[in-house]
Amino acid sequence: MVCMGGYPHPGAWGAVPVPVQGVHGGLSPSRCTGGYPHPGAWGAVPIPVQGVHGGLSPSRCMGGCPHPGARCARGAIPTPVHRGLSRSRCGGAPPAGLSPGAVLKPSDRCKPSTANAPPPPGPFQLPGPVPRRSRPIPPHPAPSRPAPGGATAAGPGPGRREARPVPGPGPVFAAMLSRLGALLQQAVETREPSVDLLEAFTEHWKGITGYYLEATDESIHARQTDIPWRLKQMLDILVYEEKQFPAGEAGPCLEYLLQHKVLETLSTLGKAEYPPGMRQQVLLFFSRVLGQVQHPLLHYLNVHRPVQKLLQLSGDRLGCGTEKEEVQFAAILCTKIKQDPTLLAYILEGKGILNGRRAQELPASPAEKGAEHPPGTAAGSPPAEPSPPRRDSNLITSLVGLCKSKKSRVALKARENLLLLVGLAQEAAAACLVRSSTLCQLLTEHLCDLYSAVPACTDPADILALERVSWRSQSDAASDGVFLGKESLAAFFSWLDYLDELVMGAHPVVADAITEAVEEKFFQGILQPQLLQMSELTILSATAMLTGTVRQIRAPPLLHRLVFFLLGPDRHPETPGEAPYPLRTQLIDRCNHLSDEISLASLRLFEELLQKPHEHVVHSLALRNLEARGYLQRSPPIPDERGPPEPDPDEDGLDLEEDPYFTDGFPDAGFGTVKAPLRGSAPSGKGQVSEVVSSFLCLVPEEAKTSSCMEEGGYDTYVHDALGTVHACRASAAPWGWPLAPRPLDSCHPEAAFYEGHFLKVLFDRMTRILDQPYSLNLQVTSVLSRLAALPHPHLHEYLLDPYLNLAPGCRSLFSVLVRVIGDLMQRLQRVPHCRAKLLLVRQQLMGLVPGEQMDHMMLFKGVVVLEEFCKELAAIALVKGPREGPP
């Protein structure tokens, strides 16, 4: 190997190094015997070394240094070297007549040659072997400068020898300084040789296409060829070239890429997957070109057409290992579309553009979408043609397919980019997304498939016990605890949560289209047939899944569709026996089903519905029947001249049946409750609140109370929970415009006799049987009623929390129902010996203080405990809600 660095002759003693421009030409440092700097350093400044070429033959000297066979004169000045010469040529031949061993004079120097100079290194390389790296330049201390006057800088001192005077510069040294200045000037003014970027770009492209003409082994992976390296060089050339031109102006290499359909050819090679792994390299190249080249490219036909071809390959078996590259490619496209939404029309055309159709043929606005276009059909196809069962692959189908990936990171990134895509602010782009893609159908189909994948034998209790699932942490939800079907449940609720967030963040046009598809395909197509079946197992499973669905949904458009699907659109007052919406009637009837399990599941469903921030839920279930305040007695108040009735000790309770709802002041007749005010009066202020609280607390007689025997057994333990519930209800109802005071009676004109409505009737009927129902069912009934009582509507507050209502004949309120239950309770407790001790034991068992044991009247005692706690809860809610304002 030869020396090609152009550095000072190592044998020149004390020679001053100069900065030169040149490289060793890729030689390894082990072959350079002259102690030169790093061969790959461009313009590196050599350091003075002491040594000779070691008797190399003349044919081995190529650096422009003195002939190695000649004796080097001290102080000889080397010259820049020739570069790029072959090993057999001596570019630094000495003058004619110089014999080996002769003293070389400063004037006898080799003439430098600039032929075949290699180009400067840059962000890319010319076609050819990659030069090997050499060791870095070791540091070398700078020589000390002589002090003026011929003395050294350091003066004589103690223990030092006096410095010898330095002789003045001779002619050789002067010539050397002159030559040094010229070389320095030349080094400063020298420019890097220009590189023909287009030639390099075309050579790399020809190298890729030439591989297919020369390759014989089809099993070699693409990573083992020079294709990835050449694609990287082409990318670097495009990026480097773009920096050399003004913004928006395409360079020759980019024009070559577009005119010669380079991307089109690469997409075809990627589709063929030859050599193996070629699709992965093509996807990477496309992603990097679109991401790093700032010039807008997707508007060009020769760019978005191959992009569509690559998108159509998503999910192909040949490229099953390219999910990571596919999602990276899709992410770049979504980013570009987010920056320029007009690109969406170019990307979503699918195979239409391959058949000759252009983007300009697409409608440009939602108004061009025909009103007769049926939901669920192919919006991108002509209206006259029937929608095919499977549509062409495009960016949407690719993203939805990647959302289903088993690789959590790939699925997460695909879902995030789909969220980015549906959130486009432009209405035209949103309409194009709905019209020219199968987004809604693909999302809904996957939801239905996941729902069908849940095993039918999954325990409904496990479904109801499953916490709310987040689509960002689906794997965590599936790993916490194990039961049959949990993984399938987590997958379904995770996708439902993703659809919920998708609707929440999407453009209103896209959100309405998605919710319409979910209602049609999932709510009506799958849920409704299962909810209307008569099989108890099917009813339990479907009701539990519906409850989980209600709990999962938060997006207002999707929640609106769900509420109207379950309860119907009717808002006028109900009449007994009317059933205009069969599904609503069926769901409410099941709250009073013969099967306690079905009743419990149905009550949980309505409790979830009442927690949703949707006004139609409360209006449909309760408020629609309370607007006219028909539960109040409208006749003028009659003064009670009889005085308070005296209790009859011989009364056996049979007369209670004469007035089944106890509307004539029954609280004064028995159990030490406060006196009811005159009919028509409405005490206000703090006194009224305290009286209401006392009415509920004193409703259960002392003989049946057991909480006073326990620590923290007062109603104040419910105040904290009631405070949070009431505040949450007020926050949810703030946008609904509910009045602050009840509607004046003068403006209320009920059209018929008061009917509390189907839902409240079922709840009140359940409350009358609280002493004969299972403990869990009683808890659920009281939970739903307390939720209704916490709502801030004045009519609900009056009907459920006012014990002093002057009820119309035949009407009942929550307080009157509780009074009837207490009357039944006192009669039954009189027939049970040691009832108070047994009640206390049952309470301790329910609290887990003592082990449970069976005893007689267990259901009765548990009902009494629930009744006492429910009265305390109502008292806490009444206290937190404060005084009412306005006329009765």
C-alpha cells in the first residue's frame, strides 16, 4: 500500500507542518511507514515527526515527498501529494539525473498532481467501496517559540544552564517560510471539489435495479445485500440536495425520482417481497423520504399512487412481519394529512386511482353527498352501484387492521394515529373521511366481533364486577385476576372505550357517522334481540353486558344514541298500561321480575343510567310524570278542628288497610314523629330542614333501631357521602336548565289522574316488600331511590323528600310508602320473641363483627336493618340539599 497523504517529509528535522487538503486514499495506518496523521482526516494538519520512509523503493513513493532513496537534506520542504494514483505509478518522481544517495536540494521537489482527486466526504458517498477507518491523530505538543533577540523565552535562573544564542534565519529557512505562507494561502482558498449529485443518485438506483439482473440466490435476505445501503445513500442525497436549493424548488435528483417513477418501481418490488425483506426496506424508505424531505410530495401522482399500493399490502401474508414499519409509514401519512387536510382525498382513493380515476372526481363538499345515500353503504362509490362486501384497502383499513395487532405497541400507535386522523378540523376533510372510506363499518364490525367472542357461559357477576377498562391499558385489565372470559371481556370493553374516545375527539360529522353505525349494527343488531329474549341466562348475560356498556360510554353523541335506544324518545306524561316503546317497558318490568337475579341486574342497569349526565334519562324515568304536580291535593285547605287523634291501645291494625297509602297524617298517630303542619302551609328556613331530617330519623321506631348500639351509628356517617353525591348531581344537571323552585300550582293543569310512572311504580312496589326481599335486592332498590332523591330538580325533591305533602287521594309518595312499611314492621315484630337482640346480632353479622349463623326471620331482620339505614341516608340527603325556595 502506498502513502498518498501529501504530508511533510518525516525525515525533515524541525520541519514546520502545514495544513493540506488530501487523504491517504483509504490506506490502513499499518502500511504507512512515515508516521502520518489519520488517513481519513480531511485537511488535517500533520505533526512534525522524526523518521524516514525506511528505504521504500521508488515505485512505492506516491506522496510528493523527496525520493525515499535519496538522502533527505535537513530543512527540506515537502510539497502536497498526488492523490488517486495507482500503486505502480510514482507521482512524486525526483528530477532527472538524481541518483540514489544524493543530497536532495530544496528546489528538487516533486511536482504535485491533481489528477483523479477523490470527492470530499459528505452526508452521502459515491458508488464504490466504503473506506475503512483508521486511528485518530494522537495529540502533539506545540513547539516552543523562540524569544526575540535570539534567546529563549525562559531566562536563566538558579540551577539552569545559560541558553545558547540561536543563529538568525538562513536562506533555506527564509525560503521555507515563504513556501509555508504560500501553502497556507492555498489551503484557505482551496474549495472542495464538486460532486455530481444526480450522477451519484442514478448510480445508486442503477445498482438497486441491477441486483435483480445479476442475483441468482433467491434466499438471500434484503439486509444481506447492498440495497439498504443504497437506499440510505439515495435518501441522504435527496435531503442534502434540498438544502442547496431555495424552499419549494425541486432539485434534479428529486425530479429524477418523480419522472422515472422510482417510488412506483419500489412499491412493486415491495409487493413482490423479493429479495425477502424487501417490503420492509421499501416501507422504511417511503417513511423516511416523506418524513425528511420537506418538499410537498403527496400531491404528485407518482408519489400518492405508490403510497396507495403500499397501503393495499397491509395485512398481506407475505408481509406479516412488517407491522412495525407499516404503522410507522401510516403515522407519517397521518402527520402529513394533519398538516394539510387536502391530502386526504389523494390517500383515500384506494384502487380507484389505479383504474384511471383522479382525485378531482371526488366530491369536494358534504353537500355533494346525496341525501338518499343509505347508512352503512360505501360512501366513496357511486350511489347507483351496490356497496361491495369488502372495500379496497387504503389508509383507514390499514390503520384499523393495525389496531387489532397482537403487539401492544403497534396497536397503541395505530389507534393514536387514527385519533389524529378523525380529529381533522376541516368539514370537507371530515366528510371525505366518512364518504370515501369504510371507517364506520370497520370500527363497528370489530366491536360486534369482540362482543360475539365473549363466552356465553361467563358469569354475569364477573361482568358487573369488572372495573372500567381503558384502551391504553387493556393488558393490565386482563391480567388483574382471572376468570372465564375475562380476556375477551377486556378486549371488548377496551375497544368500546377506544370508540368512545374516538367519537369524543372526532369532528362532529365523523362522530355522528360512527355513532349511527354503532347504533344500527351493535345496539339494534345485536343487543336488542338478546335483551328481548325470554331465556333467563340470555337475559342475565345481555343485561350485564349492557350495564358494562353504559358504564364505559362517556362521549355525548354515543351516550345520546344509547339513551334513546334504551328509553325511547317520548317525553309526555305516561298513562297506566301504555307501552309505546317495548324495550323500555321490558327493562323496567324486569326490575320487578320473579327472578331476583334478573331484578337485581335490571336495577343495576338503571342505576348506571341515572349516573350518566344525560337529562333524558331522568325525564323519561321520573320527571315527565311530575311536571304538573298532580300528586298534590288542589282543594282549599280545611282546618283540622278535631285536634290530634288519640291513639287507641286496642287498635289491632286492621283499620290501616282502609287507607293503603296513609295520607291523613299517619305520622302523628303512632311512633313519636313530629306533628304535621296544616295542609297547604309550607314552613321554610332551617326549621323546615331540621323537621324533615327528624321525620326520616324518627320514622323507624326505637324498638326496631339497632344502630344506636354501635359506634358511629348515627346518620352523620351518611352526610359525607351525600355531600359528594349531591354536588356531582348538581354539576351534571347544571347545563340542563332545571328550575330552582317548584312550578306554581296555578300554572299546573294535569290532564288526567296522577300516575307516578312505570319506573317509580316499580320502585315503590319493591319498597313495600322490603321486609320480604333478599338483602342484596333491598340494597339495590334503596340505592336507586337515593340517587333519584339526590337530583336537584325541585319536583323530585318535593315528591321524594317532603314528608308533609298534602297528597291527592289515591296518590303515594316515598315517605307514605315508608310509613306503610313501618306499620307492617311493627305488627310483625310483635310476634317475634327477643326481636331486638336478634336484630342486633344480624346487624353485627352484616358488618362482619361476628360469624354468620342461620336463624328464624333472617330476611325480616335484614330488611329492618336496610330500612333503618335508608331512612338515615334520606335524612342526610335532605340536610345536604338544604331548604327549598318558592311557593308549594
